[in-house]
Amino acid sequence: MLTDSEAAVAREVLIHGPLSRRALAVRLHLSPASLTRLARPLLDAGLLVERDDEVDGSVGRPSRPLDISPAAGAFVGVKLTGERLYLAVTDIRAELLDRAELPLDDLSPEGVAAAIVAAVAAVDRDDIRGVGASLGGHVADGIAVDAPFLGWRDVPFARMLSERLDTPVALENDVVALAEAERWFGVGRGIPGFAVVTIGAGVGLGLVVEGRTVRTPDAGIGTVGHLTLRADGPVCAQGHRGCADALLTTTAIAARVSTSLGREVCFDRALALARAGEPAARETFDDAGDALGTLCALAATLSLQSDVVLAGEGMDAFDLLRERTEAAISRIRPPSASAVSLHPDDAGFTAWARGAAAVAIQAAMGRLPLPR
């Protein structure tokens, strides 16, 4: 097990490396001697490696930057929905190595665990250091307290899955996991605070403040989906008029276009029709762009974070939504406020699975050094 100080060195190199010793010492407020002492066991264990010499502008001999070893192992992330599992295999920096998508025929905890075990076995790697799983709902201490898409309550799923895989497993809410991935490895890297807005089967909101992802019992459980964005808008399945779910989810958009056309279309077909200029489809996506802009403006105003990361499978439509989204933000945001910067992540379900891998990587940082 690493000490807290050693883990801090490994994390800094993981997220921001390669880093010269001088730069690393400055970032961690360490003396050169202290940094040398902390880095030595990480180098000896093979977790950190020295890169080729480079001149960093300082007086003295060239620096040999520290980096995470490429042999640090692989991680698996699994995003669960009520119908499918999405799997991503990544390296220790959450860079995608492989991915898969499989149906879930049995939504019982045992059935889902069996499906994940089979999916991980199919990866056929002997260097997997950890597995992360994410799902919609309330998650605490490895327990799916309430996962409505799966019909679970109080399921100790991290323990169940770890016992079957004989591998450490981290379980997290999907929006929180996505926020962590964006904070450490994604479009939010280097931004000290930002809101995460996700659109897809649901609407989610995550928050990073001063470099830490906010975790509360309400984080990621979808309450933002029933925030009213348009007083005269359509009604969601729970009877809320003009809420985010009624305007922004992929199912709501497909349903509105289907009603307008008098025939059933899926979200992808509705998107294709809107891109082709079909009036009813285009109007629906225009409304969604207005709603997304309203939601982003509210998220930035209420969180006091002017950067907003946009993610989720609904981001396939962002090319259609962007103009209306930005216009709505400009209308709502006071002129004296900081401009809202949008950071789209269009990786779709892969972003969700990568988020699950990221929490597995974060959990692994507490039990490193990893074996060679």
C-alpha cells in the first residue's frame, strides 16, 4: 500500500505527466529531497518510469521526466442500463483499448453479474488491475441503494461482482463516474470547477468544485430531469410539464417526432430527419437546443461554475443543438456574469463506460504499487 504522500505523487504524474522532477515538486509543494524520497519506491516498483532527458530551462543537467509505466496494466469499465451493458477496456490513463456492447436479458443482480463476468472473460487479458461498474441511481459504499432502471434496491453489487471476478471492483453512480473521468482524463482536465450535463435516456447533472467531484445522496439520481425549463412544454411520464426529461431525453424527442409524423420513429431516425430538414423533427430538436441552453445557464448560475461539460449518448445531436443552445445561454445569462464555456464530449456510451473505468483507476491508486 502506498502512503498518502506517495499516492499523491503517483496521481499527479498519472493525471498531468510526464513531469520533470522540478515541475512535480512545485505542483506538490515538495522539496527536491522529499520528492526523490517519495518517488524512489514508485520507480523501484515499476509504476513510474523515467523518460529520455529533456531541457526544462533550469540551470544544471537535463531533467528526466517521470511518467506512468505503460506496463501498469489495464482496467475495465462497465456502464449498465436497463437493457444493455457497455464495456470499455482502458489503460491506466483511461485511454480506450477496446470496447463491447452486449444485451442484458436477465436484470437480476446475479444475471447482470454473470453477464459482466462473461464480458470481462472475453477481453482475454491477463493484466486487468480493476473493474469499475456504473449505473443510474443512488450508489453508496459499493451498494446499489436504488437503481430504478434495473429494479434493484440495497444490492451489494461491488462485493458480488468482485467475488465472481476475483478482482477489485468499484461501483459508482454513472453521472458521478463520468464527472470523475472528465476531471482526471477528459475535457474537464485542468479545469478546477465545472458542471457536467448529460443527455440521453435521462438527464443528469454532476458537479466538480475546486478539483473535487461533489458526492451527496442526491448526486446523479436524476432530480434535475424534472426541473421545469419551459412552462408551456410537453409533459413527461411523471406528469411534469416542460421539464428537462420531457424536452431533452432521447425517448421524449423520438416520441414527439413520432406524434408529429403519425408514425413511430426511433431517436436516430428522428435525428436523421431533422438533419434532412423535416419540419416537425427540426422543430423538436430546436426546442431541445433551447432547453439545453436553459439548463446549462441554470447549472452555471446556480453552481457558480462557468464551464459546462456536455456528455451522454444524446450528444450525437449536438451539431443540431449547438446554435440554439448557445443563443439560449446568452439570453438567460446576465451580461456581467462570466461567459459560459461548453465542452462537448461526443463519445456517447463509450464515455459512460470510460467513466466506470476511471473510478476503478482511482480506487487502484490506493493499493498501488501495481505489480510489473
